[in-house]
Amino acid sequence: MSIALADSDTAATSEAESPADTGIQSFVVTFIIRRFDPEVDAEPRWVDYDVELYSTDRVLDALHKIKWEVDGSLSFRRSCAHGICGSDAMRINGRNRLACKTLIKDLDISQPIYVEAIKGLPLEKDLIVDMEPFFASFRDVQPFLISSSVPEKGKERIQSIVDREVFDDTTKCILCAACTSSCPVFWTDGQYFGPAAIVNAHRFIFDSRDDAGDVRLDILNDKEGVWRCRTTFNCTEACPRGIEVTKAIAEVKQAVLRGKR
């Protein structure tokens, strides 16, 4: 959806000072990006780029500059650019992060910044991976409300603040796959549901309005379900939304053992 600016907004935009106008210092930062074009490359290769940036720029800004000004063949995903859509998850200096939320000032620019696609999912091109295996696991846990009752006409399903707090944390997931693709088990076992799927199962297992928690617990009570988790906390560290992923998985394990939420 395009947004038309009013005349006054346009004038204000044109008069806005750039960082260079205000005397803010710029830096030349070296990015080493793992490139892969399936049409020409047998294996991925590392390519370096020198980019002039400001401390307030983000890694996504650097990728834009490379694509728009240096090498238009560079491929990556991004949409909202504000940490909501989750489409620009990638490995930056060996850690899973969102490019749009990673500020240059928070990285050591005295060293090259390494950028590559997230691990554990099929590499399609450059920083783009095939997300279908990830979403297949997400769909398998039935991530939607299932209720045997119908609310009264014109009424909502009532839920207390206390009941909502039980699963509030896991409603924050944006399906970026940063947690799942940071998991060593997921890297080596393509059948493992992965942290994100379990987080989204948790969101409905503990929802007092849902009547299918036992179904999801049965799905996850499997050798490729919650019991494959090795509690390394990689997933919690990688989550850009601050979800306590490892805690959520532990709560699902406890619910499986109890046979109820």
C-alpha cells in the first residue's frame, strides 16, 4: 500500500538534514557475505564489500546499499523493516538476528561483519532459505483456536487477566525462524519440530478458551517433539522478541508428563 504525503510533509522531508549535513561521522565497514547462486555456484562463496555507514544505520541498511549501489544480484528477504514481519532473519557474526534490528553501533566495526543465511533450512540463494519445512512443522501443531463451544451471539469468549498471562509470552512469536535455526538439534535432525513450532503449540495448549490442548500434547509427545530439546538456550538467546523459548518448551514437557495443561 502506497502512502501519499501532504505538501507540508513533502516539504518537511526535503528539508530534513542528512547525517552528513549535521556533521555525524561516517565509517567504512567491511561486510563479508556468504553468496550462493544455484545457477552458477557449486558451493557457497564469501564475497566482501566495503560500505560507508553511520553508527545509527542497521545491517539491513548496509544490505540495501550493497544491492542498490554495488551489486544488484545480492538476494535477501525483507518486508516491514521494523522487527515485526520476521522475514530478514539471518546469521550476523555467527548469531541469528534480524537485520533490521541490528544496529551498526552495536557491532565491532574494526573487524569485518560476516553475514550468511540461517542454518538448518535448504539454501535457495544468498541469504534466502526455503521456509517450507519450518512452516510445515508450524502447521502440524495446529496453531489455531479449537473450541467445542460457541460463544453467545454477539458475545466474546471471556478470559481473565490471570488466564491470559499464562501464555502471553508465546503470543509474541513472529515466525522469523531465528530460534529454530539456532538449534543444534534442528541442524542435525530435519524431523525435529523445532522451538518455534513448540512455542506456537504452547500458545494454544495453555489458552483457557481452547479445547484441543491434549491433542497438541499428544503430537509433541514424540521422539521428534519436545523430548528432542537439549535445553541449550540457543533459541531463547536468538529470539528477537525476547520470548523465553526454553521456558515455554519446559512447560510443555511438564504438561505432557502431567497429561494435562
